[in-house]
Amino acid sequence: MFNIVTAATVGIGVSALYVALFAAMLVAALLLVPGDLLSHPADVDDQIKLAWLAASIATLGGALGAAVESRESVREAAYTYQPDTELTATDDPPEPGDSQDMAQK
């Protein structure tokens, strides 16, 4: 059951992000690609095909980029607690005798 739910969640997430990427590429194609760029006047069908191609290539590139990551780096990024450093950082230098000074010695 856990694996099915995980696979469904990942599938829904990837699908939703693909649709969002496709929409962004379609808007970019409609705004940035002139209609007379091709050997024939480009209509909306050509713009949709261009957006589909760009979204598919970007998704494939992201998948290939994720595939080169090591299992340890993915696990560390996903499961390591990393508190917000801006909230815990102080401008004051550490006092002599603090545990940080002892660790450096």
C-alpha cells in the first residue's frame, strides 16, 4: 500500500508539473515565436507542437540530471534536518570557552 501511494503521489506531481511547464512553454511560444518563422505561416497547432516539444525535452533533461545524482546526496537532501540559518545566526562572535572553540582545538 505504501509503495502504491508513493508512486501515485510522484506520478501526480510529475504530471502536474509537466502540465504547468507545457502551459508556460505555450505562452512563451505564442508571445515570442513570430508567425512567419517557419516555411509556412505558423498557426496555433504549430505553437502547441513547439510547446509540447520544449516541455518534453525539459522534462527529459531534468530526469537525466536527477539520474546522475548519487543515492546518498538525494537521501541527505530529502531527509536531513537543516534549520533555517538566518533565524539561528548571531552577529556576536562566540565567547571564549564555548563548545565551538573547544572543538577547534
